[in-house]
Amino acid sequence: MEHDELVGALLTLRSRVADVRLPLETASAPVARADRTRVLDQLDDYLLPRLRDPGAPVLVVVGGSTGAGKSTVVNSLVGAEVSPSGVLRPTTRWPVLVHHPLDVRWFSSDRVLPSLSRADAAGEQGLAGARPGLRLVASEAVPVGLALLDAPDVDSVEEGNRILAAQLLGAADVWLFVTTAARYADAVPWELLADAAQRGTHLALVLDRVDVGAETAVGDHLQQMLADAGLASATVIVVPEVALEDGLLPEHAVGPIADFLTRTATDPAVRAAALAETWDGAVADVSRRALDLADAADEQRAADARLRSAVTAAYATASEQIAHATSDGTLLRGEVLARWQDVVGTSEWFRSLEQGVSRLRDRVVGFVRGRRPAEPALVEAVAHGLSAVIQDAAEDAAERAHSAWRHDPAGLALLDGLALSRASSDLRTRTAEQVRAWQGDVLALVETEGADKRTTARALSYGVNGLGAVLMVAVFASTGGITGAEIGIVGGSALLAQRLLEAVFGDDAVRRLTQEAHSRLAARTDALLDEESSRFTRQLDATGARGRDGDDLRASAAAVGSAMAARTAATAWGAGELPAGGSGHLRGTGAVGRAVAVPDREEPERPRWWSRWFRGDG
């Protein structure tokens, strides 16, 4: 029951982690992306396979730096060259996994490392492909229940090889880390060892090529370094500088390694402890990284909201600019004012105002009924001035939004290759279309209102276009923002337009008409601005950063913790789950725990590793 609960909790966690999107360049994004890949790999390559098949062979991944002798160690343990050594070895992208023939079913499928393809000795011609995979080598020199995987160099000059090495190490039940007396303090290996400490991986270090007589001193120093790094439980196995025999280490040099691995795979108590150590550490590491991913997901959503807010603010300001310019009299000057004066006259309208609105109405009525040479010019001037106001506001908004994104790392990355600092190239055309459509709206309002006033409508049956032009002037009626001599001119123009409309339609109708005309103008201009702002928000929509926050991840990590609490390591990796034939121990001087294993240089030659175990006389 606890097994099913834990599998379900891990599967849910995996789904939540896979759903996380980290497209924005936030402070936590680079590390979080690597964590996401690592968590998915840990779940797919190790945790779920090991939980589903606790009796599967112990997978020992042999890692280390370039030239440390990993392949030589693997070959020497097996007693044959199964993993070619050398700088240009083909195992770089197709690492070798050596297993007993009876264990082939555990590794030929995608049970572990499902992202890697498989090839055996008969399929070596396909190993030159770009996609990495595993080359499976069956050998009776390896006990049932144990497999050795020779990983690429952790400090390879090829990034892909380093990534593959890290992935393989993450799939291991046990790390066998090979280094040399000359390089055991190098930085790169210790970065991986620190990772092993954080993850709680069962670890042994092979200290290779140690000068004769210096084994104890060098081994003790390395053990102290491990203790300082939180790896006090790691086993150190010292291999002295010896001459190779047909490219292999002599048996007395490799014996302690063989003993350590045999005991780990076949001694029930040691096996259970090793698997529990790695398993518990991996679950804790995945849960911890899941919580970090949850924080990163929250940061992504916050960045998305921040960038959207900057765009919203920029274009809201543009909308306000247009609203002010179309209501404070700003448009009633320049070309619009000149064309309006052509309609009402340039020298008589003040005097006419003093004589009453009736004469002014008669003058404009005459204009709208037939003497209308200035009307098209007035309408065109309104359209031109209104288009300019909208264009300027949109340009300012684009510049503000672009500047806000450019100063935000999350936004800066989205701007690459996009020309968003200016308004759209077709905005001028679209604005002209919307302005013409709004002018059509105004004419429709006048026509609809006039239909309810039969006498007036009959008298002005041919004056809808003219009254529409007058209403456009009335929409921009307020004198706010106008200074100097223009106040009287613009104010008088606005008053004249309003009085004329009131004489035709009445006070209430004029207020309703101007409000409706302004509302329709605002709707059309806001639609233009929304389309402009979407050039920015579409970039955010495409990233998906607005998706889930980190709460689901936190809940999933908590569920894994609860399921783990209900299932102890003892029940998970007990002796009853050992594979058939998985007992026995080879003669050797290997050690478990903190001890430093140093081979006996005087020990006589013995059969190659594991050979006596298979004969049954171990």
C-alpha cells in the first residue's frame, strides 16, 4: 500500500515538474532550468525504476576526470577490454554498461535511462550516430545483481559529454569515482562530489596511481577532505602505481575494488544500506529542488505580471492622452480651427453671437443645405488632426513599454529581434480607417436624432453631413488646455457649435449626442491601442509564463514526504528482495564505510575478479 502511495506521489510530482515553464530570464531561471532537467532525470532514470523494481541489479556508475583511468578500472575488473580507453574512445557518447548475461532484461529495455537508446556488441556499427546511447556488454565476469557503467569524463571539453556524465551519475545506485594521486584535489571532481554529498549518494573513491609507500598518507588526506566535504561515509580505495599487464591492472591492485563492489551487490545488509542511502538522498534532493522550482515558478509569474503591467500602464497613459486631447479643445486649433472659421466666417461670428444665435443658425443652415464648399475640408481637417493625436500617443506608449522591458532582464530577452520601440508600421493606415469610421458614427447619430424631430429634420433634410461636422466640433468643445488668444476663438467656436446643435435638437439631446460620439471615439481608439499593446503581450503569451504558480509543486513535494514517512528504507531494500544468486563474497581486502582500502602488494596472484564466485567455491 505504501509502495503504491509513494509511486503515485512521485508520478504526480513528476507531472508537476514537467508542467513548469521557465521561459523568462529571471534571477532564478538559469539554475531552475537545470534543476528541472535534473529532477526529471532523477525520477525517470533512478527513483521510479528503483522503486518499481527494488530487486533489480545494483547499478554502479564509474565516473571521473579525463585520464583518471575509469575504463582501465572497468576492464581490469572484468578481465577484458570491454570499454576502450584513450582520449578518443568511442565510449564517450556510447558509454559501456557491463552486466551478467542473466541480467540483460534489466537494461535492454527503457527501465532505466529511458532517453538513451541501446546497442549490443552486434550493433556497434550504429554507435557513430549523434544521439547518445548505451552499449550493453554481457560478461560472466560480473556477478548476477551487479552492473558497471563507464561514464564519459566529467570534465570533458564537450558540453554534451559532461551533461551525459551527470545524467548517468544521477541514475546510479552507487558512484565509483576514479581519480589520481596527482589530481584528486582538482576543482571539477569536487563539484561532482559536493553534488553527491547533497544528494546522499552511496560513494566510493578509487585513488589511482599512488606512489608506492605513500598510499596511507595520501589516502588519509583524501579521506579527511571527504569528511570536510560532508562525505565521511565514503570509502577510499587506493590503487598504487603499478605496471599494466596487457593493458589491465594486476589482480592484487584491483582486488579491493572487486571486494567492495561484490559486497555492495551481494551482501544483503550492505546492499540494503547502500540502496537506502542513495534512495533516501535522491528523494530528499528531488523534493528540495522541487521546492526551489516552486519559488522559481512564482518568480516567473511575478515577472510576467510585471511586464504586462508596464505595457498596460504605457497604453493606459496613451488612452488618457487621447481622451484629454479630444475633450480639452486641443483639436480646435490649427487646421481644424481654420476650416471651422471658413464655415462660420472669420470676422462676423463674434458680432453675430451678440445679435443672437438665430442668425448664426441661419448662416450654418445655409451652409449645410447647399452652400457647403468648406465642409469636406473641415471633416478632413478633423480626421487629420485626430489621426495625428492617436499616432503620437501610440508612439509614446510603444517607447515607454519598450523602455520598461529593456531595463528588465526578463523583458530584454523578449525584445531580441523585434522592432517594438515604435508603433506598428501600418498603424497610420488603421488609424485613418477608424477615424473615418468614427466620423460615420457621428453622421449616423445625427441622422438618428433628426429622425425623431420631423419638422427640423425636414428643414435640414440635406444637412446631415453639415450637422455631423458641427457635432465633431462640439465633441472637442472644452477650452481646457488652450491658452492666450486662442481661448476666445476656440471657446467661441465650441459655443457656436453647441448653440446651433441645441437650436436644432435641444439641450438634452446635444449632451447625449456629444457624450455618445466621444464614447464611440474612445472605444475605437482604445481598440487601436489594445492591438498595439498586444505586440508586447503576445510575446508573453507565447512563453506560457503566466501558467501555474508553485503551489501545486509544493503540495506534491509535501505528498512525497508523507508517502516516504509511511515507508521505511528497511522494507524497501530488505534482503528478501535480493536477486537469485545474489549472495557470496570474494576474497579481497576491500572495506566498507570510512576505512581506506590499501591492497597487499605481496599478495600472490589469484584468478581474475569474480571467477571463483561463479565456480561456487567462494
